[in-house]
Amino acid sequence: MARTAGALYALVFLAVFGYGEQAAVGAGDFTHHEALDEEDKFNLFWKFDDEKIEFEAHVQTTGWFGLGLSPNGGMPGSDIVIGWVKDGTAHLTDRYADAKAQPSMDESQDWELISGNENGTHTVVRFNRKLTTCDDKDRIITEDTMRLIWAWHDQDPDEESGANGPSYHGTNKGVRATRLLEKIVPDQTSSVGTTYTVDFLMKNVTIPDYQDTTYWCRVFEMPKLDSKHHMIKAEPIVQPGNEGTVHHLLLYSCKRKENFTMEPEEHPGHECHTPNMPSDWEECYMGSIVLAWAIGGGDIIFPEHVGYPIGDDDDSGYVLMEMHYDNPLFTSGIQDTSGMRLTYTPELRDIDMGTLEVGYEVNHFLVVPPHVEEFTTAAFCSAECLGAFLEEHGQPIHIFGVNLHSHLLGVRLNVRLIRDGVETDIVRDDNYDFNLQFLRMLKEDITIYPGDSLVTECVYDSSHKDSVVVGGFGTPQEMCDAFLLYYPKFNMARCESRVNAWDVVDYAGAQEYTFGEYDSIHITAPAHMVNMSWEEAMDSVPWTNEKGLHFSEYLMNSSFHSVCYTNHLSTVDTGAVENWDARFPRGTRRPKEDICSRSAATPTPDGPVGGSTALRPQLAVVYALTMYLLALVMIMNE
């Protein structure tokens, strides 16, 4: 009986303390992981719920490590946690930085230590924090792109702070942009009975060394199918070494056409929008967008109830892949064979999905003046365009994912829905990163009905610029776009708008002018502006931050050209819904809920010390098992 009781007590010990050891050492229960440095010395694991986020840092050091939430990648303004393990005891301190110096201790210690250990090479510490702490020294953790700063040192601090606190990290530091609160769509391809893959790859493209931006096009023949299939996954294939050159790509479904121009298999393709590119390739831009991918995006996995249709009546059998190459240093000798791998299946999912582009029409009439910290521009998809295609479709559409896109000046982007005079955010990133353009899966699908309008808004920081930046395809130029993933698929491919050019040039003081080929301008009055180019005319304005803000408001109250584009299956007369004198749609924005004021007015009981709601179900199981085993021991000892 004593032996049985001892064994049961051992089980109780393992149930309680073995679980704690697994929580401290293992990373298997986390949903997200990222190596913060290039050498894999600082690995961060995390998971989150609606209230808290929980981290586990695995750092190749036997000293201290630091992790910070930074507003811009620097130390000032950062919310920082520093952890270490000394003599078998884990330590964690909540800090903040006002300058490039040892961060100060926060009076409110909101980072909570769960556990920690170290061996001969690594320190492992698990800790958590509420997403919103209502501490003005803490940064709120949102769905925005977050800049994580990190550091470590090989020695433990003698004290938590002061002269004997954490020593200077030296070169063991860095910054990483990531999205902490990212919704992950499970990869269901392994559970599908029959799948096939097809690779669409560039063919030894030589990247020009005389321009910083190159758009390269190649046409591919789709798999010949006897019936409709669904594409359910797309994986980027980036040639090793070209990760910084391959920036983004779009895949267009070409229009159905007899004798479509196909180059030989060994042909590399053509630079897009140039005379060498076959004219019928240009027509592919008027087809449906199959998918959009950009740097930092990773695999595109569709939810299990939707798939992109191929092999049906809308499939012409050809797609055009447009690749954006970035070569800011004008490096010679770069060749590329990157592209996408598509996974498709004959096992059809419930609904066909599509991709809808909504944004500012790409041309140099988009003007971002210099010396402005927050210059706002926006575009819209009109209720007339949306309504015409939705009525043809006979049902609403549902948005489930969004790709936001601007160039180097973009800092805050959002897409909004306007319905019955009320504006609602669909997706927003107030900390946008040009080099981390990922697909944002929505927590809940957004339904779009006839009468609705969609707005894409971009805020740029041009405070470091000395001349205007105009819209265009080049990386040094600007864009303002969003790619909406939705279902069920309908016949509109793009929906865009832009401020009319005459409203823009009037602001610069031009009095008499005409527009020529390729949106060129010929100014004849006043005398000091005669023969100025578009950029020269806009640069002639004495720009200041205040002048730029005034210009932004002026443009939003000007006239817009709104237009939408269809595929070959539609009967909608797009000319009837095109508008050259449209006004920007506006609505009332709902005020954001002030969580901190609410919590101050109505205190709520604290949860378990050091705990996370993400762990409570597991702790409940451990507790129940422990009580059961203790009861069993007591019965057997009677």
C-alpha cells in the first residue's frame, strides 16, 4: 500500500511540476515563432488571446537579454523587458527608454515572469503582458506591424538597476519588424485527398543595373484541366541570395483570346509596359487578379471553405506574372528565377473566391509634398461601381483578407467601409513597413452590400524629403493600394479613383495649360511656369508642413475621377458608372472604446498571478487531475 501511495504521489508531483517544467522549457504550445537575428541566436515564441500575449525567449547567452516594443526601431519611446537567470532563479524587469541609454525601471511592473532556466549556452525565459496596460510607459500591442528591438549580454546583472545593472550590450542588438497579433490560417493541404502543384518561375531574368525598379512580365500556360479545380495555396519561391531584390508580384488571369502570344520556354519574358512586350500581354491587366504577394508575406493559404477557381469558364488558360525587382544600388549581374508554386485540387470547396484591387490609380497625379510629417491621401471604390457589379452578381460579397501596399514614405494605411453614413475600419496598420507586406486575415468577415463604398487611405512621412514625390510604379515613387480577398467571386477586377489633374496643378498656380500624351502637361501661363514639367510645377510651391496639410485637405475636397474595371464575363456598362466629377465619400467614424477609462470606472478582479488566459484551460486540467489523484491516495491509505 505504501509503494502504491508513493507512486501516486509521484504522479501528482509530475502532473503539477512536470507541467511547469514543460511550460518553462518547451516551445511546442506556442502558435508563432520568429528568429529575430540573422544568426538564429535570439528566437522568440509567442501566443495570444483577446487579453494577453505570452512570450518565450530562447537566447544564446548565459547573461541577460532584452526585448522592446519600439515606435520606429530605435530605443527612445520603447517599452522594454529585460530578463536573466542567476543561480537558478529567473528575473524579469519592466523598463522604458527615453534615450539611447540604460532603460529606466517602470513604476508599474506589467511584464509578468512565468518561468525561466538556463544551461551552458542558452537562457530561456517565459513571460507575458496584457495587450493594453493603461500605463503611459507601455506601448499598446495591436494588430499593427510592430518593431521589436532586441539585445543581449553574456553577463548577468549584479543588480536589477543602477551602476551594477545590465551592462551595455555592444554589437549584440538589432531590430525586427513583425506582426505579433497575426491570425494564422491552418494549412489544410495535407488533409485534402488529391492535390497538384504547378510552378510559375521567371527564366534567368537579368535585372537591369541602370534603374532602381524593374517590373518584369512573363506569361504562363495554366494546367489543362477537364473540369473546374480550386487553387488553395500559393508559396513564394525566391532564388537564394535574391531575397532583397524580389519585392512583390501580381498574377493576372488573361482574357480569353484566339492565337494568344506565347514565347518559347527558354524566353525570359519582357520588361512590363514597354514596346517589346506583346500587345495582348498588356490586355491581361484587364483580367481578374489571381493573387498578390509581397516581401515578408510568406505562404498564402486560403481558408478551408474557399478556393480560387481554375479550369472553369472564366479561365482563359493563360496567366501573366508581373514581378517587381528592387535594385537601389544599381548592382550588376543579378539574375533571377523566382516565382510562385500554386497548389490546386479537384475536390472543390464551398465557394469561389477572388481578389479585388481598391486604391489610387497609379500615375504621377498623386503628389506627396516634401517637409510633411503626416500627409494624407486617399482613394475610393464608389457605391455606383460596387452596386452595379453586386446587383449583377445577385448577392453581397464577404472580405476575409487584405494586403496593404504603398512605397517608402507610407507609415499608416487603412481600408474602411462606408455604409449609411457611418465609417468602419476593415483593416488598419498605423506602423506600416514597406519591407513587410503580408496578407492580413480578418478576425471576422466583412460583408459588402449595394450602396456601400470602400476607402483606401495612406499617410506618408515626407519630412526628410526636399522635393515632391509623385505616384508611379518605381520604388522611389508612391502608391496607395489594397488587395481585398473576398468570396463569392464576382466580375469586378479593380476599382480606383484619383484627384483630377487640373485640381492638383491649379494649386501650384498654373493658369493656362493642356495635357498631352502619357499625362504630360504643357503650361503656357503664368510666365514663370511656362514649359515646367509636372514635377517642376509642384516643386515650385514653397512647401512647409503646414502648407502640406492644407494641400491634403484641399485635395480631399476636390473632384475625383472614379472608375472600375470588369472581366470578359460581365455585362456591366462600366462607362455608365465612371464619374469624372465624383466627390470623396465621407461618413461619421465611430469613436474608439476607451478601455482604460472603462477599466478605471469598473475594476475587474485580477486573474492568476503570472498567468495567461491562454493557459487557463490547461491549468484547469492539471488542477482537476491533481485533486483526483490526491483523493485517490487518501482513499487507498484509509
